[in-house]
Amino acid sequence: MEFTLRDIVSIIARRWLIILLAALIGTGVGFAYTQVFVKDKYVARLTLYVNNYNAVNSSVTPNDLTTAQKLVNTYIVVLTSQTFLDQVVADSKVKYSATDVKSMLKMSAVNETEIFAIEVTNTTRTDAVAIADSISKLAQNEIVRVVEAGSVKIVDKPSSYNATSPTLPIQNSFIGFVFGFLIATVISLLIEVLDFRIKNEDDIENRYNIPLLGSVPTIRFEQ
């Protein structure tokens, strides 16, 4: 049985109350899921400045800045290494493995400059800040040890903020509404497909491919 757009609209119109109820239930489920299962997340953020020279009085050339920008990617690899993250875990005294800490990190250059930002995301604010503090303390020595050149300076010390998106309840509620609407509509279409009753003249012609000679109208008498 094939449905035209007109058929689908007609089915929705006949069963609008059930479809609306299912959509509202889906909205409630999406909202409840956000409130119960989506935990607040906190981000501790710090920014570091990279340079590729050690002398205090050295003048900075454009080539130095270009090299520093390229070094950002190298430094990010160093700061996400197993060796460094093991130091971070030991220093911060958090109950996570180095692999766990790595999954919490996000490092990137700031607007293609020689400054790069580090974000630590965790469901506990104190853990996020502790890890970020340890990175800020240990980063410079580790980079100098590995790269044997350049240095890292802290631009902004670790600061934390709530990273949970305020739009999540709205987004999940809308998704629940859409899913509820679609599921109810699909079920309504299946009911129509499985309904073999003859409801009108078109059903006889379409289902049995025979001409209709006539029909007996329903006549109501007023009393």
C-alpha cells in the first residue's frame, strides 16, 4: 500500500491527538534525560606563551615568531605524552590514569599565534583545576627537557568555569518531541497498512480493482 502526501496528512489529522500526546511524552523524556544523566562539566583553562630562544636580551625577529608558532604543535605533543601526563597525575594527586587525563585535555593555538590554550574538562571542578595547575607547573621543565630549546611562559593562570551548555535541555527536549512525533506517525501508518476493513468506495476499487455500480446512501430521518 502506497501513501501519498495527502494520505499522510489525512492520517495525521485523524490521529492528531495521539500523535501530539506521543510528541509531548518524547519532550518530557528528553528533558528528564538531560536532568538525570547529563552531568555538569567544568573547564579549567590556562594559556601559555611559546618562544624558541633562551637569551634574556635577544631581539625577537619575525622568523622567531614563525618558528614559535610551528613549535606549538610540537609542544602539544610533548604535553600529551604518557611521560608528562604521568607526572601530572602524580603531582595533582587525582585518581585518574594518564589516559583518562589525556581524554580531558584540549590544546590549540590561539588565533594562529605563538600562544596556545589548554583546557581541562572534568565533572569535578577541583579535579579540573588541580590538573591544570600541575600542567602549568610542570610544562616548562618538560618542554625544555625534551626539546632542549625555547621556553614556555604562563600568560593566564588556570581558571575554571561551568562548561555545561544551557541549551542542552532545550535541544534534547526538541529531539524528544521530534522522535515522539515520528514514532507516533509511523505507528499510525502501520495501523493503516494492517487495517483491511472496507471504509469507503475507493477501498473497493483500489483493493479489488473492480468497478463500483452504486452505493446505498445513509439516510437519517428527523424525529
